[in-house]
Amino acid sequence: MRPGAQVLGVADPDEWLELTIKLRRKKPLPEPGAAGATASGAKQAAPLTRAELEAQYGADPADMEKVSTVLTGLGLKILKEDAMTCTIRAGGRAAVVESIFQVRLFHYSHPKGNYRGRKGDLHVPAELAGIIVAVFGLDNRKLVKRRPLRRRVSSLEQAQRAAASRSWFYPAELATAYSFPPGDGQGQTVGLLEFGGGFFPDDLATFCQNAKVDVPTVKPISVNNTPTNQRDGAEGEVMLDVEVVAGVCPKATIVVYFSTFDEGGWVTAIDTAVHDQQNPLNVLSISWGYAEDATGAWSPAALDAVNDSLKAAALMGVTICVAAGDDGSDDEVGDGHAHVDFPSSSPYVLAVGGTTLKRSGSGSTTETAWKDGDGLRKDNGGSTGGGVSTYFARPSWQTVNIDSVNPGSIVGRVVPDVSADASANTGYWTVVDGQGGATGGTSAAAPLWASLIARLNAVLGKPVGYLSPLLYQAGANGQPLGESACRDITSGNNDTASIGGYSAGPGYDAVTGWGSPIGTALMNGLK
């Protein structure tokens, strides 16, 4: 039960539940190599095709048939089977679900939204033990939504002010500031994962008119019948993601996947995007997440299932850019300890932190680690996430020596890998609900990096793929690629937890990673 929740009552026995059931793979996924592009000729592992992934590592057809047969016999209705993602979707009455999995279902009230949850450990039928590895959908509590930080510009006309007279940027101006290689995303498909809000073409058209770019093709896709046009307060996140990519890659196809913001929604959304055969993509941006180890947040089963799907994406050469969080080392938990955001803490993604990029009248820029105010959004501040994972081990390729500020010998995955402008005070001009404004957050930096990857994919003629390990490898000049292809950010911190946080400094750090991109240098390092 989530802290602060109160029981409202037992679930109606006739309440309809839809479950996402994960099955074991034929064999475990191997550790991905640096699929696609490489640093300075390092040996590369060719990405797997989706067909190869299913044939070698998908679910065994015999397992799929057995699970479907047993669950049908127990009263569930099979809605969908997918051996590639090792998933069966099934529906049934609450009473049937309780009986099969030996739990009790209740409804709870909570300040952050009412939800359905279970009491008791989940048990699978004995004949399916070892075949079913996870079941999602009994619990539909929503993880905390991320809201982009926004500073309104008083009128759309002010968007036409000269760059020297304003602090914010159009996305294309940031692409120039960060030396992105030339291009418009022609032939590329960029995926976005969204867990609320909606896509609104009129806002995009207004943005593109003011930013002086073509309106791209945008395809909203509903995952499990999730609405794609909600005005629930999260549309600012959606339009930020879309407009950042549109501003840098207006000729790209942008595919926006909408899902429910619960554990089952996460698992299904990532699988849907990564394995979308109608819209095959090589880069995916995720601006949502929550602390990996906060009480009442991610379950171990969800962390493992989402991470497994991200690992499959890395094996297929899909670069996944994930926002590192906007509340510094505290990560919106408030228990005094430092935390990192998931899924940015997964070793199979490019974790993107935040900076503050300021320009002078002469056109030069200065850049520091992002921390506005006290670094907490609840106080109208904000700061980059970053730190050391308590759940995921430090991968062998992450050859850095950074200790957690938390007590104990924690040697976990360190985030972020890289950064980009994230302060709302120096943010991205976007249009939401007809209003122009400067928007910030690492949820802006992540799609900016995804846009860079799309341009690189086009220039290189092949997918960059699993980029994170390459950043830590030495290139021809003896430097790690991240050091030579990023602007080192050496000042600032993300201290927001009582126990402290992390400081930026020379080289890699747990505040801005390797730093902000030098796009052409990254391109040259990947040739």
C-alpha cells in the first residue's frame, strides 16, 4: 500500500481487469555490445532484427500455449499474445483474478489519486510456475506525473524578439549552439512515450510558424485504448517533446505513444514502441519517470520487466534517451536520502541531465549545472537529477569512480551520461494550449538529444544504437568519446536531499555526466 493511502473498500467482484502477463524468454538476453556506430573503430556488434530477437529470445510457443490454455480454463479471456515481447494480455472479473493469483483487491484513496491495489503476495498457478515471471494490472496506482517547468511569455508576438534580447531559445537555436550536424531529420522516425495529456495539431502549427520550420508528420498512437487528446495538465509535457523534435528535425516522422501511467502501462508502452513494425524507429525519447527506490513507487517486478525491454531495444540498435529528473538528488522523494530516477538509471539507456545555458549579447554562451532556486519544483525551482543507483549495478563499461552520498558501499549505475539546457529561465520556446512560453526540465533535454541522434543516424547512414558504452571508451586521441564529444560542465551542484548531492567538476560527474553535446565532434567520433 502506498504511504498515505486509505482503504475505500473491497473491489467489486464483477470489476473488469485487464492484465499484462510476462513470460520467460527462450533464453536470457545477452549483454548488448555497442550496436551500430562505434568509437574509433572499436569492434561492433550488429543490431538484431526484430525477427532475430523473437526467434532467439522470444517466448517459447509451447509456453505461450500452456499459459493461454490454463488461464482460459480458470476463467480469463485471452486478449492478445505476442511471443516477441513475451507478453499475454488477458482480461477477467476481479473475483476470478483474485482466485487465480490468491490475492485480495481493494480500492484506496490517496492525495495523488485513487487506485486499485492488492493485499497478499501474488502466486501463479502451480503448473505455470517458472513460466510466468510477472503480472501487471492488479495494481493500477499511478506513478507521480512529471510536469515540465514553464515560464510564460506574455504574447506570441514576443516570440519574434531578436535572440540577443531574450534568454530563451528556439530548439533550432540550441541545435546551433551545440554544433549539431546539418540536417532536418529527413527519413528518420523519432518515438516519444507519453503517460497523460494529448497531442494538439493547432499548437504545433503555431509553434512551427513562429519557429519558421515546416510542420512535421506526427502520428499519435493509443496503447491499450489510452486517449491521445486529453487536456489533463500533462499536455504541456507532450507538446514540449513534440515541439523540441519538430524544431530540430521538421522532416522526421514523430510517433507519439500514449499509455497509462502505471506499471502495466510502462511495460506495454515500451514494448509497443520498440517493436512497432509499422513505424520502425531507431531513437526513442522518454521524459517521464520516478525515483527507482521510493516507497510505494516501482515494484521490483516492474523495474526488471521495463529494464528487460530496454535491454532488448539496445540489442536492436535503438537509442533511448531518458530524462534524469528535475528535483536534484532528492528526486521528489523527501526522505532525506539521495535517489535517482528510473528508467534513466537503467544501464541500457542514455540518461540525460540538465544545464543552464546563458548567452550574452555578443552571442557567446556560458553553461553550468542546472539548479534554479532551492532546486525543488514544489518551491518553483528545479535541478538536474543525478547520482548513484541503489538497484542497478554499475556496468563494466562505466569506468568512473563516483561514490554514493548515501551510507553504505553502493557501487551502482551512475547517472546522467550527458546533459543539455534544462532551466526554464533559459529554456525552450514552445506553445501549449495556445500560449507561448519558455519551458525547461530534463524532459526538454531528452528530446533534444533524441533529435541529435536522429540527425546523426541520417548523416552516418546507420543507427547510432546503444550509445552509452561508447561514451566511456577511449577514442583515437586517448580520451573517452564523452570527453571529446561533450562540453565539460565544471560548476554547479544538485544538492536537494538532506544528506547532500553531487557537484559538477572536470571530467565526468554525477550532475551533468560528460556534459552538453558538441554534435559534430560526436559525429566524427562515431564515423
